[in-house]
Amino acid sequence: MAAQIGRRLRKGAATTAVAAAAVAALTASQAPGATIDDQNRRATGAQATPDATGNGDGTATGNGGYYTDLPPLNSPTGTPSPSAGPATGAIGTGEAGLPATVLDAYKKAAAELGRSKPGCNLPWQLLAAIGQVESGQADGGRVDANGTTYSKILGPVLDGNGFAAIKDTDHGAYDGDTTYDRAVGPMQFIPSTWAWAGRDGNGDGVKDPNNIYDAALAAAHYLCRSDRDLSVQADMNEAVLGYNNSQDYLNTVLSWYEYYRKGTHSIPDGTGTAPSHRSDDNSGANPVPTPPVPQKTKKPGTHKPDSGPTPGTTPGPTPPPGKPAPSPTPPTPTDTVDHLADGGTGRLSAMAGHTFAQKIVVKAVTKDGKSVPKVRVRFMITGDTDATFTGGETVATVVSDNMGKATAPALAAGEKTGDFKVRALVVGRTVTGLDYPVTVTERRADTLARTSDTELTCTPGGEFADQVEVKATYKGAVADGVAATATLVKSADDPTENDKGPYFKDADSKTVRTLTGLKTDAKGLLKLPKLYADSTTGTFLLRITTAGGATLTVELKVAAAAPPASPSPSPTPSPSA
């Protein structure tokens, strides 16, 4: 932050110096602690070291450049005022006005997260703050009616020159660069992150990082990973640093967040004022094509072979004879990976709603079978499933340990049963991945027992005083959400439905002797509806079965009421003595 403030002071921006002081005061009370990124690394808030593995997907933006302009000290007003001139580097209160389509995208994204991840408590003003710092609100709101930018907004080339070195991952599809990646769109996602974090925010069936609705929704989900609660300052700091791992970046975003919280208003698309100062000045972000400089040529006939250097010039150094050429850059660990091997993963199966006991383990190895540590491996859940990794995400990135092994987070099964796959890939290198088949089975119980030992009796034409309640367990633990069926059977050896004796009633008070669609509650309990008796007397059987094979047979007795006992005759008084 000091370098940023100093740069502005040298430009003579007195107002910016005051604004910078305000940021320092704000962030002093909100200084972020160490955070954990998606690879379980502690982040201190300093600018991240360029990624030697050539992928840099630890952040949404690849730690690329951003706009450093700060909001004005005065609070936003409902009436836009002219922005300050570019010489000051300060933004006027007119920046409280957000382009209508951009503002709508932020609010809709936050509203969707309020429904899908209410515990995240994502404020739309945080999306606006990031949008301001990343792209100046889509270059002042230059978007069409569907929210797509009129031209691509590209960050600097991530070639390792001051930034992470991220080799091309999208074949230039998003950023037009087939050698290195660049951050793309109004929320500046790098292609490798967009590949798994992208969302369709405007419902057109396309996930486009150049569309503000898609990009804002993707940013919202990205910020709300790992069960964060953004109403907690530490979680908000962690989320922003996960977007771009820089303390200066966090300070700038929080400044705009506080500014927008004080009030904003909508302005027409395309009329916003784009910021003018970037952390990556002269780095090539959205470069303007420069015509080639003409080369001076000598007149024909003036060249003299072996004539030596031109008078007045200094000859360049001549390498000494026999000196070897500079050695090539040594390969990174990722460059040496030939394939992924299974690291001892067992059978992956779990009941719906349960966590898988087995984790996926892969091993990065060279062509000679040697282990490769410090390689990023991405695990992705694919197929028709609602299963996730711990924390609710469908993608997880893990760094291989000293033995070359990368262990995926635990899988948590949803309610959807069936098969799906988890794919493991090396990030930043095209090698064949591994697919792991996974199965989610229905919830099961292996034991059923009544919660009461009261005898169940009834008179003909009456109703049973007690309702049948049972408890289901599986391997001694509560079996919740287990499907069950209750049937009044003919006998212990004949499981067909009885046509006489006790019965249940449906919603229309009609006789029913089989109940389906039953489920145990969170405590594994299942309480059946009231039972009634027809005119038939005798002992009857109620059989309850569950998924997983647990079965319980309950006796029901229907008998006429015993006649009241007749009073005994009074004894004859004995004669008096």
C-alpha cells in the first residue's frame, strides 16, 4: 500500500493522499489474518509469488493487475458529480453511479446466492467493489442489452514477467492468446478458473466470462466457497484475497465496498467513468496496437564487409572462445509429470446423505515412475449427481506431497442416488487424467425395533389405542431418511396383503392395508398412522420393511371385550351368638 500511495503522491494528487490515508485507517481495523487458499496454503496478504508450475489457478484472476484508484472521501450522493481529472488519480462522487445493467447483474447474483447459499451473506456491494477494481464496472458499463461487453476486457499477459506464469489453457478461445493465459471479462477470470467456476447468469445457456451476468454470478459463487460467512470480516478478507492475493488489492476493494455501502444510484449504460491508474501500468493490459518503428536502411553500395564497427560506436562484447551457451531453463515439477497413477483409492460407495469413508488418492509420476512432488492436481465431479466435496464445491485443487500423492477432500453424497465420476487432472499440463467411478446408494437400515412393548389390542369395529412406532439403525447408528413400507400381511409365511382384519385409513377415509413412501425421521423414528379394526377377530400381523433389508413383524390382536364380571351375592348374616 505504501508503494501505491507514494506513486500517487509523486503525481501531485493531494486529494488522493487524503483518500489513501482514509484507506489506511479503514483497513487498520480490518487487517486480514493469514488465510487458507484452495491448496491449503497460508496466505499472508502479500503479493503471491509467480506460480512456477505454470498454471496459477490459486486465484480467480491469476493475481493479475487491477485498478488502484480510490473512492473520494465524501459520501456518495444521489446526483452524479464530475469525476476528477486524470492528473489527480481521484474519482469523483459520480462513481457512486453504477451502470444500470451492471448494477442489475450484481444484485441478481447476490439474490441468487441468498437462495442457494444463504449462510454466505454475500452483499452485492462487494461484487460492485470487485467489479470497480477489476474492470471499472465493465469499462463504464459498455455492455449490450444482454450484459455482454462490446469488446473483450483483457488483463496483462501472464507470462511470468511480474505476474504468475500461466501457460495457455483455453487454446486462445477466451483471451485470444495461444501461448499464455490472460484474465478475461468484467470480473477478470483467468480461463483455467472459468473452466470450473463459470456460471450462466442470464439464462441463455452459455457461460461467457465477457457477460456481466455470467461473470457476476461466477464471482459470487467463487467468493462463497468453503462455507464462508461474509458477514464475518475475516471470511470476507479471505474471500477477497482468494480473488487476488495482494494486501493492496484487499485494501482497495474494501475501500470501494465501504463507499458503495453508503449509497449508490443507477446511471445509463456506457456513461460511467473508467478508472485511470493500474497496478500493472505499461504491462500490456488491453494494449493499444502500436505501429512498427521504421528501420533505417543504408544506401546501396555503402556496406563494407568486415569493415569493423562504425566510428564513434562501441563494439558489443564477444563471447570468449569455447564458452558454452547459456543452459536452458530447468523444467518445473509439472513439466516432468508423465501421467497420474492411482495412489491406493478403494471402492467409492456411500449412502445418500453420508460422507464417503474412502478418499481419492492419485500419484504424479514421471515417465520412469518416479514421484513428482509440488504438482497441482485438480479433482472434478462429473455426471448427474448432487454430491460435492466437503465445503459444497464440485472442484478441488490439491498439491502433491513429497511422495507425489494428492488426496482429494472427502466426498459428501447428496440425496440423488446412482453413479457418477470424479476426474483427476494435472493443472497446467496436458496428460491423460484418471476417472474414478462413484456410487451413491439409497439410505439403508439393518435393524428395526419398536419403541414400546405395549400390547396392541382392539375390539371389533374399534380403533387401536396405541400407534406403532419403530426406530431404525444401521450398524448401530441412527438410520435417518430410510424408505419404509408397512403391510398387513396374511401370515408369517405369506407376505401378501390381508383382505380382512386391521387397516389404516387414507386421506379419504378409505381402507388401506399397505403404506408406501414412508421415511424415518432425523432420529431414525417412524410413527405409523392410527390402526382400525373391522368385525373380524383374531391375531394379525403388521410387517414393516426398509431399504437395506431390516424387517419387523408386529402382532395385532382383535378380540371382543370381556363381559363385565357379575356381582357376587352378599353373604347371609350368621346367627347372633
